[in-house]
Amino acid sequence: MKKHNSWLFILIFILFVLGVGVAMADRDEHEHEEDEGYFSRWLGSDSMQVNSMGSKQYQEECGSCHFPFQPGFLPDAAWQLVMSDLEDHFGENAELTDEDHAYILNYLIINAADSGNRSLSRKVLWSLRSAPVPMRITETAFFKHEHDEISPKMLRNSGEKIMFSNCDTCHTQALQGSYNEHEIKIPGYGRWDD
């Protein structure tokens, strides 16, 4: 009888693991559904939206010059590098007061990829597991993988200046933290269907 119970336990465990694996396998397949499902609170959110008071100040200060990237796209060590020399911030002077600098850096670190339970952030971290800490989101293997089908020709022939660092040019809900493939519209090409 004990041997029978052991096999039954093993079978139930294997079925559970397979079920969770299928649920996690492809986030794109079910992104359009309103209800994220029963396991979503365990598996993490696919949204990069951050509910934090620092978000407003970050968007005002950093978003006045470029797209205000969600902190979950880089780990905290990368944000510390990005914020370490604002006198030469990718060729621009983006100096802040000491108070603003500390406040925004704290916001970025608290909401970085390695401090949350967001599905996209986990994928970013996984892509960096054996890579040096990047200073740009576009340098992550995750970003490169997600954009590998976008050719330089598409970027040039759109009639608009498209740069990978301007997320909201193609991702229509990027400012709200959504990077769902069903919300992508590439200028000059229209809706993107993967």
C-alpha cells in the first residue's frame, strides 16, 4: 500500500509541475485575456507599471528628455551605474540636485528588475545571468531577443525616426507599463503581429 501511495504522490507532483510549466511557457499566447488566471499572483505580473510615489518625480525629471523607462527593465546595479555620472549621461548633462538624485535613485532601486515579481523583469534578469551589468536596456539579451525581427530597414523606411530607445513610438501603451504584442503599431507598417 505504501508503494502505491508513493507512486500516486509522484504522479500528482509531475502533473502539477507540467501544469505550471505550460502556464508559464508562453506569455504572449494569453496576454490579450483580461483575467490573468488563477496562478498569476504566484507567477508575477506581466505589466511593468509601478505604483510608487517616486514615479511622478522620475517621469517629470527623466521623462522630460527621454522615454521614462520602467525601472523593472534593469537590475539595481545597472540603475546605480546609469545614475552615477549625470554630468555625462549618454553625452548629455542631466545633473540633478543631491536631493532629487537620491530620491530618483531610490525609486529606481526599489522598483528595479531584481526587487519585484514581474514576469518581464524576471526575463530581463534571466537574460543577464552571465552578462556584465549593462547601462542600456537595449544592451540586454532580453531586449535583443524581443526585437530580433525588427530590421534596420523597417526603422529607416517608416517615414519617422524610430529608435529602439523610444519605446512609446511602437508600444502604444508603454507609458502605462504594458508591452503586450497586441498593442504594437510600427509607424509606416501598422499593427505588429508576431
